[in-house]
Amino acid sequence: METTEQIVEKKDPAEQIPLEVDARHVTIIKARPTWKLLDFQELKQYRDLFYMLFLREIQVRYKQTVLGGIWAILQPFLMMVVFTLFFGRLAKIPSDGIPYPIFSFAALVPWTYFANALSFSSNSLIVNMAFISKVYFPRIAIPAASIFSWLVDFLISLVVLFGMMAYYRIAPSPLIFMLPVLTLLMVLTAAGTGMLLAALSVRYRDVRFVVRFLVQLWMFASPVVYPLSELPKRFQALYAVNPMVGVIEGFRSALLGTIDFPWSIVGISTLVSVLIFVSGLAYFRKVERVFADVL
């Protein structure tokens, strides 16, 4: 067994005893290459920690609640009821020939995931500041656990959406295979924006107030309560710069068949989503080394 000898000083400098340390228990921390956005080897080593954080996010969310996981269904369902009454019945907003309840719910399923993942991940570093300042681990695990944990609620809501489709006798379009791609696009957008805001919130604590306003503004800037067809075609490509436009319209087209699949809209939104993800990840990795000092 390889050992290394180390001298430990006692109160009396004249008395010194050699101490043998097992070299296998010595960890050497090296600087990470600046061009490397993700260290997959390091993430693999800390996969158990990520799993623990993932489970904790889900358990804490519904701990000591009356309805528990039912909130995953109630949140988009109650919003659908409100939108149907005010926008569908009173404002008479068109819904591309689809009953307004399922028209809005098909948009609320991805939107609710995005809004929750963005809000909670952006504040995740502040919530876990004591953890960050005491031990080293890949800091990206904290917002990532929050982002992925909301996929559980998303899948539950998606099951409810399929149940509503059966009730309204609406069959999925042949392009339902695009659903995983649209889900990935949704996660990338939430992850990139969430990591950027999480890193900014460490230094600027008022970011959490900005997030609340941003989520509300972003919802009305996305086709949640109205169809994309209400916007003049010459502006639709510019509108697709908002990546949630491609996600929401893609969901409606793939599941409800409201319109022909908007390939160009989804393409533009995909490019913007990837750009947001890479930018947010790059900024997070750049400033994560000072998180413990600032917090």
C-alpha cells in the first residue's frame, strides 16, 4: 500500500510524531479547463448526490400538504377553468376549431412545467446556500435537480391531457413522435434560463422579484390563451424567437392536430433554445467558483 509521511505539530514544537496517510484517500483538485462546459466524468462521480437532491425536491414540494401530488394536476386544471371562462367564453378568443378547455390545457401542460422549473431553479442556489458553503460538489447539480424534478408533474399532467383527448374524442396526429423532441426543447429552455438567473441571484438578490414578473410577462408573450394563427404571418417568424412558441404550438399540432405541424416555427425556436441553454450554462460555469464566497 502506498503511503506518504506527514509531520503533525503538537503544542510543544519539540515533540513531533510522523503520521501515515493512506494515499488512496487523498483527493487532488485541479483547475477545470475553461472551454469545458460539462465535466461528464465528475457528474458521474456525483450521480448519487444528484439523485438525492432530485428526490428531496419532490418530497419537500408536497410534504405536509393536504392534497399532495394532486397539486400537479390541479394547478394547470384550475388555470384552464379560469382561461376558459374569461378568454374562451367572455373574450371569445378563437381556438382553431378545438374546444377551448382542451385547447388551453394542451398549452398549459408545457407552460406550467416551464414556469415552475424556471421559478424554482432560479432560486435554488439561495435556498441551498448552507450546503454550498460547506462542501464541494458540482454546483450545477442543484438547479439541475430542480429542473428535472418538475418533469414528474409534467408527466402526470400529460396523462390528464390524454384523458381529456379521449373525452373530447380527439385522436393524436401522426406527428405525435415529435413529442419527445418538443419536451427536450422545453427542458433546454427552462434549464438555460434557470441556470442564468440562478447564477445572477447569488450576487443580486433582487433577481427573484424579476423572475416573478418575467414568468407572467412570458406567459402572455406565448400562445397559451390564443392561437398562433391570430398573429399575422409576416410576424410569426419573429415571434418564434420566443422558444416557448415552438413548444406550445408543436404540442397542440402533434396532439390535437389543430394546424399543420409548424416546422419553421419549431426550427427557429430550437435554435434559440439551444443558444439560451449554452449561454446560461457557460455563464453558470464561469461564476460558480465564487458561489461559496459570495453566499
